[in-house]
Amino acid sequence: MNNLIVTTYSIYLPIAILLTFIVAKIFFKNSRIFMMDIFRGRSEIAMSTNRLFEVGFYLFSLGFALFRTKINYAGEFGKQQVFEHLSYQIGILTVFLGIMVFTNLYLLFRGKKKTRQNSAKHFENQGSNDQDIATIS
Amino acid sequence: MNYNIISYTIFLSLAVILIIGVGRHLYKNGYYYLLELFKGDQNYATNVNKILYIGYALVNVGWVSISILSWPEILSVQSCFEQISYSMAILLTVLAILHINNLISLRLIAKRINRDTNNVIS
């Protein structure tokens, strides 16, 4: 039962889970300010949206990590192959996490821009209402 | 001990140190660009800077460790040196191209900001 593929799995899985958690922690600690801006300072809904995004990130990344676990290798699986496949799998997961981080950052920027446009429109409408009121009175 | 495993260890540790080191420099110096971009909002600049740093490190480290799978069999100390220096050369070139690309895009963003502020003033 001393199979090196099993050893690779048992090294890969803890690293994958730990990496996902660390990246999500760092990202969502820094995304709070965006959420506060998007929800115009209503902190409860901003924090819970942040939390929901975090859960989604965990689910997606861990799902991807587990999906990529299986190693298909026909030849003899030696120590060298352990190194190669381990670094290959962790590399794929890492690039995926990086792309996820950049995509989420893009979404946050878009949300911020939309909020600013909406609030600009809101102020314009308010301004015209004020004028109307002023003309009526 | 197999030559391949030794050269993987040396290459990966060199590459990770290099990527983190370059990233630290960019992290420190890019902060002021971000500050300019967010019109002096320090909170935004710090947070976005951290996110960009972690994204950069993840993508580069991942790409380097993927590239290991395509190495040929290493049979002597000589080919170990050759393979490590070749792979480091590719890594350095890619980092340099990315860096130049970043500088060009910062230049474009700075131009756009200048144009916007000029429009606002006029």
C-alpha cells in the first residue's frame, strides 16, 4: 500500500486547502472598503455581502482544487514524478486563484463605478426637483 | 538522489525568492502611482495594492511551477546548471516584459487622468 500517488495526494490536498483559505482571507480583508463604498456606508449589508462573496470564492476554488486532484500517469511513478506532478498541480491551482483574484477585483471596480454613476444621476434628479420646487414656490 | 529533484529544488527556491523580491519592489513603488490614480485616497491605494501584489505573486509562482513538468531528464551536474540558467532566463525575460507592459499602461492611465482633470477644469 506504499503508493507514491497517494503520498502526492496527501501532500497536495492540505496545501490546496490552506492556499485557498489564505488567499481568500487576504482578498476579502482588503475588499471591505469597496463594499462599504458600493453600499454607501451601510456596514451591515456591506459586510454580509462580503461574507457571501467569500463563501462563493471558497466553494469555487476548493471545487476546482478537488476537481484537479486526479493524476493520470501511465509509467512508473517515482520520487521525481512526485515533485513534477505536485508542482504542476499546485501551479495550476495557483494560477487559477490569481485569475480569480483579478476577476473579483475587476468586478469590485465595476461595482464602484456603477455606484458613482447612479449617485451622480440621483443628485442630478434631486437638483432638478429642488429647482422645480423653487420655481413652484 | 536524482539530479532532477536537486535542480527542481534549487530552481523553485530561486524563482520564488526572485518573484517575491521583484514583487516587493513593485509593491513599494507602485503605491504612489495608485495614490495618484485614486486621487490621494490612502485606504483604497493600500488595499488595492495588496490585492494586486497577491494576484501577481500567485500567477507568477503558479506559472513557474507548471513549467517544471516539461523539463528533460537531467543526467549530469553540467546539464543541471544549464537547465536552471535557461529556465531562470525565461522567467527573467517574462518578468521584464510584464514590467515594461505595466509601465506603458501606467503611462496611458496617467494620460487619461490628466485629460479628465483638464476637461473638468475647462
